[in-house]
Amino acid sequence: MSQSAEHDRISLSPPHMSGRELTLVHEAFDSNWIAPAGPHIAAFEREFSRVVNARNAVALASGTAALHLALVALGIGYGDEVWVSTLTFVASVNPIFYVGAQPVFIDSEHSSWNLDPELLAESLEARARKTGKLPKALIVVHLFGQSADMNPILVACDRFGVEVIEDAAEALGADYKERAVGTLGRLGAYSFNGNKIITTGGGGMLVSGDEALINHVRKLAAQARDDAPHYQHSEIGFTYRLSNILAAIGRGQLASLEDRVQARRQNFEHYAQELSGVPGIEFMPEAPWGRHTRWLTCITVDPARFGTDREGVRVALARENIEARPVWKPMHLQPAFSAYETIGGSVAEDLFLRGLCLPSGSTLTYAERQRIIDVIRHAAA
Ligand SMILES: *Cc1c(COP(=O)(O)O)cnc(C)c1O
């Protein structure tokens, strides 16, 4: 390997175009549908629905917008509580504030790194018994490409009348007992941000089995315009539709989803083969209930056994121009959210302190992975 190739930057999760996207974007230009309306949008929604087997889908400007409109459509607002996984990206939580509700942060389980179903069930029961104040909704996150343990979560929420919104932004392509993540709760949100498994350069999708709910979201996303020739509005809307141009990119990307999952799983398999025997390094476990896409391959570093800590490994990689990222800092540790209640939290804190996400793009080559593996192996020295 040449000196310059050795120092080429390796990003955490860069976009990966197939070539099909530009043809579809040209179609958008040729038809002059340069707007948040047009034929690619409906086609993208239809094709996406088919891939995840959802009954209804609406394309939106971002995954955050999808979560925001999910809360609005369910009528969640001032004074309501929404429970949410603490180990996540901030986009799972910000929309709770957009509607004036309050979060309660729920810890993870070690076995999947996702929301702990037992802790959830116990806590709902304790709340019902002690104060009677129950959350209106739960936002359950499918972290780094792996489904949360949805059956017990759905049972607990159903028992206490809590709506379930799935944040599947990181887990398109993952499933739970042969059903796609995002289609198990009342609503499911996905993201096509630049670093996700497929990207439109920025975008999102909201799905539901409830057609009326998705129709309402479609209306809310377009300034909540009533069905009238004049401009009439009976409720407050948003401007959250996806552009026709970006939907064209999304259609091209969606056709490659299965290849992208395979490539990311291959990254994981290579890392695991080379590093799982190294004392002090462990991989995010793969739960038995479905396919983990390995959107990101994440490890934990035990400093006592490995010889340096997570930051030691991250800095060693950064010095070689390789981007790795700590596991999400839990939401209950974020200064912006310090005033809000947390249930548990020690598992998420431990995963944050020891966890590191390795470069995981679907363009990553064998040689690049080998270079990353070598840096990690020598990081302790
Ligand atoms: C990326 C992401 C989102 C939303 O992303 P957008 O950038 O708004 O599309 C939401 N939740 C999680 C967990 C994410 O990783």
C-alpha cells in the first residue's frame, strides 16, 4: 500500500450511490417536478411500503420531522409524558419538546443495547399503582441496526394504553421475528440522512397500518391545507414534505438496500473474525429475534484487559485519519435534558463509557478494514 493510500481518510458511514439515482434525478428535471410534489414521491412511498411491508407511508423532510409528526398526529402535547430510550441520538428526543411534552428516559438492556422491556413493564406498573400518571407514548429506538425486543414492549404498552412509535432511523433492513422494524408499533419513523444505510441527502419516512393517521400526517406536512380551492387551514401545519428530486435519489438507493445490508454485515464479520479474540474487546451482541444490519459495527473496550480505553482506541484511529465515534452519549446525561426523569441508566452509561462505533460504510474495502484492525490491535501499545 502506498503512503498516501495509507492515509486516505476513512469515514464512519459515507453515502454510497449506485448510479441509478442520477438517471431518476434526470427524470425529475426533464418533467420539471422540482418541488415537494411530483411522481417520484408517490413512487418512493409505494416502493418503500413494499420493502418493509407497511400499509401506508409518507415521505418527509427528515427522520426528525417523521417523529415530530408522529407525536402531533397522536395528539400528544402540553403536559403529556413520552417515554424514550436513553441510549440514542438526540433526534429521538427533540420532537418530544417540539410538541411541549416531557421525556422520561429508559435504560437499555446489555443483551441488545436497546430499551429494557422488563424495566419498562415494571416501571409502567409502578406508575399506574403509585400516581396513575402514565405516558401517552413510548418512542422505542432500534439502535445501530438492531431491533429492540418488541413483543414484551408492545404487550406492556398495550396493557397501559401507551402508543408505540418506533424510531427505526438506524435500522432500515433489520427485522424482528421476520417483520421489518418500524412496522410493529402504531407508527414507525425512518431517516435518509447522509450517514444512514440509504440516503437521499436528507429525508425521512413515516409508516403506519392506520391509513387515516398517515393521511393526516400528509396534510400536516403540507401546511395543513384543507380540501378547498381557496387557501383554508383548520389546524396548524408544517412544511415537512420531501422534495421530488430527493425522492428520486431515494428510489435509486432503495433498490440497493439488500446489497447495502450484506456489505455492512460483511464489515462486521471481518472485524469480528480479527478482533473478537483480543482480550478486552467485545462486539455489540446480536439478539436472537431478528437480523441486525450492522449499520454500525460497535465494540466495547475494557481498559483493564485491553490496555487502553475507548478514547485511547478512538484517538489512535483518528491519528491515522480513521473516523470512529463513541457510542451515543445517553440522553439523561445531556446537559439540555438534566431536569428530566430517568429510569435506570447505568447500562447505557456503561455502554457509552466503553463503546466505540467503527467505520462501517458499505464502500469499505477489505484493505481498509485490515488497516483499521491493525491500528486497533496496536492501540494499547
Ligand atoms: C438519524 C437519526 C434520526 C433522525 O435523523 P434525521 O437526521 O432527522 O433524518 C432519529 N433517530 C435516530 C436514532 C437517528 O440515528
